[in-house]
Amino acid sequence: MIFVRGCTVAIAVFGACVQGCGPAVHNEAAERARQWFYKHTAMDNDRVSLYRDILDRHPSPLQAGTVFPDWGYGCLSMDNEAEAAHWTPFLEHGLTYFHQTYTQPYSARAEQLISFLFGVAAHQVSDEQWHSLSGLRDGIMRVLADSTFGGEYGRAHDVLDVGGDFALAHMNDLKYILDTWVVPIDDVLNIYKQMGFSVSRWRMTACITRQFYALEAVKRFGRGMFPSYAARAPMLTERINDYYIGGLYAMATSTNSCWHSLIDWFDSRNYTSKCLVRDRSRVLQQHDTPHGEHMPRKSRLEAMNLSKSRIRQIRSSVSAIETDGNLHLHAKRRPSSNIPATNTPTNRQQHTFTVQQSDLQQLDANNAVGDCTSLHLLFPKIKQMYTTSAYSGFGTSIVSGNFGRSNGTSVAISAPYFQPEKYDTRYSGTTSAAGAVFIVDKIDPSYAFSQQNILDADPLVLRPVFEAGAHRPQFPLFGSSMAVIDFNADGIDDLAVGSSGYGQYPDGSMLGRVDIYLGRQGTGLPQTPDFTLTAEQLARYTNARWSQQRIGGFLFGEDVNGDGFKDLVIGAPYNSRFSRDRHLGQVYGYIARSTRPPYGLMGPPDFILDSPAPRAFEWFGFSVRAVPMRSANTTMLLIGAPGHSDTDSTGKLRALVGRIYGFSVLHSQLNVVPEFHGLEFTTEKENTQLGSQIYVWANRTSDMLVLFGSPSEHNTSPSLFGPRQPDTPVPDRGWQAGEVRIVDPSRWTHTQPLTDNTDGMAGLLGTLRGMQSPGHFGRALAASKKELWIGEPFSDLEDGRIYRWRPGTKSPPCFAIPNMSQSRFGHSIKVVPAKSGELVLVTALHDSQFTRFSGSVTVLGGADAI
């Protein structure tokens, strides 16, 4: 046993460190991959379960391995050695060394090395996506730079690389990250020796210890640092989870696929199936830029601006011991809470609003967090529906319709990452792919409070279906989006389900799929789709073979031509017509008609819409809503482009102001082609992202209203917000508080130019304003006949809450539900008709009551007020 004294050296080099993708981000991606690492069918169960069992029994080397490749950046001149650990040859040499050294049955040391190398592979896959390496022009960091910071990669790196860890600390308590690392240091030094590197033990020990300090700092202090980074870029708050290249889910799914390849590496020494994009292109191997050239020479602890006392606190709590060829790092148990809200004085203001049809009015009123009313007091009957599939995304999309099965309203709830219980084939059907849509006929709550596993609700379970010979991705993201339509115009609702991850590779040029299930009187929806559209088919139909197609994540059921049947509108905000025109976005429309064949391919769209003022990263098609203007025999199709940027009078970039375009459709047209005649809505504030949410309140007893939700909008109220560390630099108050604009469509004309609008908003009546940062007030909008419901999922340290507003009232109350810690309650809201009256359904994507981030849907019923 050796007591390591190199820890003091590690502290000495804190000021000259390069940081890659943060240690918490790497651990989160690997943990999600581990949860999904098993087979649903009999094939390969034994092989996969062997390695899953090793990972489960040796989590410490796995978690150390997920961080390890960054060990030498900026630390004691070990940059080249660290860079080598980021690429496939390190794993190949590692596997060669493993087979030379260990034989079955594997010893504990052999299993620890297996777990460590699985972690290294996870790091490599994640970093490639996160940093937009290997030619990945749409990786999250590159897109953040180009969409938000005018192409300045360094600014995006500062925000995302360090802020990503703080986002995770704010998102969850990170309790699954252990206080102990086990690094097979003898084995790692021998792997480097095989590669031709000479690495000293003390240098590696010192630099790895420095990494461990950084992770401890994130766990202890990261939550308080979150505002200083998230305030600069809404993408860090909104899309770190689900962005399709470099988001947490994307890195986890790619890691999971890589680990399946590693099984062949270990079992048969077959290195054919590689993990990295770089390995699929010789051109990329020759011209790729290494990690280190992208990274500023600044340590993570330095960026956190921690006091010397806090650094001493971390150093004094960490011990390092070498035994049996392993380096053991351990931190004494840290404080149980990460900046508890109860110990920090806050004054979180909320909003009030009064509608008057003739003029704009806006009032603010204090409404402390503790003043939120429990939903149990408003709704006498509440039921929570959940799944035990970890990270399932249960509640990602929720829609309702009469699909013909029960002569009543059914609810469809999607879970794009759902996987059945381990090795349980009862609900897997014939596919091992992740993703499910649950169709439930009876959701009315029967008791004051109850909880029900969705699989016990007698649902119809739709799972991904692949044609013979077609590619079968493990994570097609089935249920990324849904829409209720009437595709064949027979008066029975149909269901469109998007799979935004369908494709051979997540970085491929063609990604996504849409399936349509036709409702049938008496039997309801089938378990296999009647119509299908893939990104490749759409590219052929539209003669856009050089385009980048991204479909399936944004589906809308809207009556475009006013014939009473809901048409399918496909938003494709990440589409690029040519490789140089990135993320312009497009919209495709399929009009409901009775002359469609009974099944088959969807065929070419009936119309295609482009932005009237196309700009890179405009994300045209992010939201779509149809507004009937019956007096003019016209439908106004509103299309959101929240990424729209412009410049002010001095030429300074205003990023992400957002814009909404109005396309008019005459009901008398035989061929439906929405036309743009000048109606636009915009703002002048950066990071507003106007067009993120559009909602049409059509069931009111008075005139129709249209609501524009901009959840990332900055609110300039002077009110204080949220808990923070005393020594944390504070951004401007009100960042990402969110707003909802109330608009009267009767004041529009389809030819109304932007210059005639009031503050860029034709028909603007008033504004509802959130006051918590980052509350994301307006993330969800839904209405019953008398009142509007608004979601604020990031409020109260991501517990979430909802608001009820009635026209004419001055103080809309907020409502919350107990035991929903960091659940993001209010992510989406749906009002559904039922026999007992209208029900309000509220999703919480991060609800972890049963398993980590499994999600839940809360059904609220029995309130006389609705």
C-alpha cells in the first residue's frame, strides 16, 4: 500500500489546465448508457449481461474512465498523452494489452480494467459530439457558437464546457456519482508504453487527482455557479438534454452502441466495428483538429472562481492511496445539500395581467415561492402515471383524440427512450429498439391521490416497426413528437408519430421518420403504421438529395384549409437545403383527403414552405399553428423561427430574437399553397426566441386569442431570483424568466407589414411575465373553456409549477405539487375532455420518484372551477 503525496502537486497546477467536456457531463452520459445496456430479446443476452454485470459491480473504475482521457491537458506537459487517450488507437492498444495480460475467468483486476476501458470509450464518443470534432458541423458546441455567439467558438466553449457541469448540478443532485475512483494505473501505464509513450507514475497520479478535485467541486458548488453560465445561452438550459448531436441523450445512445461493439472487441478481438465518426472517413483522419487546439488554457476550478478556503476544503477531504496496481481516490462525504434553497433569502416575483381589448396593460405583484397553492386543494382527485424505465422521457409528447376504439377521448403519451424491464419481452413485441407510445382510454382519477404504472393502465403500446431489410437503429427516438390528424378525412382521428433519431448514424445527412396510424371505428389504432415517411424518401420527393433532412421531432395537427379535417404539418427546423445553409428550416404539409390509398408510403408533400427571410440557424418550423379567420374566409398559418437573429442600428448582432411568420390560405383554394404577404411578429431583445411556443385559444366564450410563449426571454424586472452562492458573479436579473404575449388575431390583416405593428406585434393586448430565473414561464400553454394554464418547469430549482389565468383577473395564482423535487413539473400541459369533466394533464420529464429521470404525467380532475 502506497500513500500518494502527489496531490499537493496537482493543486499547484490548477492554474494551467485545459478542460474538455466536463467530468459530470461525461458521467451523466455514461450512466444513461449503462442503464440502457441490455438486450430485450434472447439474442446475445448472455454476452451483454456479462459486461453489464461487470459495470454494475465496478462503478468506480467506470466513472474514473469516463473522465480519464482529459487527464494531462495543461498538466505537467502531458497534453500529447491526453490527446492520444481520446482516439481509437488507445482502445485498440488497451484491448491488445488486456488479452495479453488477462484470461478467463476474469479476476477482479481484469474486470476493473474492463470497466475502466468502457468508461474511456464513453468519453471518446461523447467528446467527439460535444466538441463538434471529426467534421461534425452540427455538434452542440459548434451550433451554440454559430447561433448565439456570432461564430465565436471560444465563447461557446467557455459557456458549454464549464457550464454543462453546472447545468447538471442544477438539474439533479448527482448522488449517483461516487465519492471514490479506482484507476488501474499499472495497466494504463503499460498501455501507454505499448503506444510508445513514456509516462511517469507521479505525473499521472497528480493530474488524475486534479481531475478528481474538479469533479468534487462541481458536486459541492456547481449548482450555485449555474446562473453565471446559463444566463449567456438559452441552449445550455433548454437543449443540453435532447439536442441531436452532443446532447446528453445523443451522447448516451452513441455510447450504448459503442459498448455493444466493445463486446466483440473483448470476446472475439474483432475491431471491425468502430465507435467514432473519425474512423468512418480517411479524409477526417487526415484533416481533423485535435481536442487541445479547441480549448482555452484555463482550469475548471479557476473558471469557477472558488475561494481559497473552498479549494482547501476539497483538498483536505480527498485521500489518495495506491494498492495492488490501482490508484484509489476518495472524498469524505460532502454536505448533504448543494446550496439549499431554505438557507438563501429569495424574493421571487411572479406576474399579473389584466386583458382589455382596447389597450395594453401589465402589472407585477409579489408572489413568494411558498405562496404557491398545492394542487390537492384545487383538484379533489389526482393520479400520477409513471414508468419504471430510467431516462425514458415519459411525457415527452402528449396528445388526445377519438381514435374509434371507445367512442370517447383517448390519450397518447410518448416515451422515446422507453425500454421494457430488463430481459422482459412482454411489452417488447418483435423489436429491441427503444421508444414507445402508450394509448390509454381511461385516465380519470378515482381517488384523492393515486399512482399507477402506465403498463398497468391497460394501454395499447405502440413500438418501433421496421420494414424487412431496413436499418434498425437501437434508438430511433420513437415518440419524439406526435400529432392528432385526420389523414384520410373519414371523421375518425389518426395518430402521427415522429422518430427523430431514425437513421444509420446520428450525424448522417438523412435523419428521421414519420409514421401514421389510422383510427378505425370499433377497433381504434393498429399496432403497425399504415403510412410511413423517412427523411431519405422526403429528400427524393422534393428533389433535395444534397440537403440535410431532420424530421420527426416537430409534428402538428392543424386544419390548414378550413375544411374541418386536421392536416399534418411537419416542422423541420434543423433542415439545411444545402450544406452551407445550416439549420434554415422548412415546413412540409400533407392535406387530409378521402382519396388517399388505404396504406403505403406518404408520398410527396402537398406544400413546402421556406422562411421569407432565410437565415442560418433560424430554426424555421419550430412551432406551427393554424388560426381560422372566418370573416376573411382565410386561415393564417403561423410558423415560428425562434433562432432568427438580426442586427441593431449600430450593426451589433442581436442573437436569437426570434420571429413568427404568417402565411395565409384562402379556403376556396383547390390546391393548398400557403402564401406569405408580410405579416410578421418579432422583438428587439436578444435570447427571446419568439416563436418557441404558439397556442390558439379557440374554445373561449368570447373572441379567439393567440398566445406567443417565449420561455427564454429576459425579464428586466428588478426583483431578486433564486438561491446562489455568495461569491458567485450574478448576471442581470430576470434572465430566461419567460413571457407570454396575448394577441388578438381580429386585428391582423394578411398583408400587414412589420412597420405597421405595435412593437413588432400586430394585435398585441398584453403580456404575462415570469419572474424566476430560469423559470421558463410559457414553456407550456393549454386552455379550457374559461382559463389558461401556463407551465414554468425550471422554477424552484427545477421542481416546476403551473399557473392558472382567467381573463379579467389581476393575480394569476401558481400551483405546485409535493414530492416533485427537480422533476420539471409543467414541461407540457394538456386539457382533455372526459366523462367527469375536463381533465388537466401535466408532465414532469425529470420525475425520479421511481427511477432516475423516468418521468410522470399527473392527471388533475374533479375541480368545479374548470
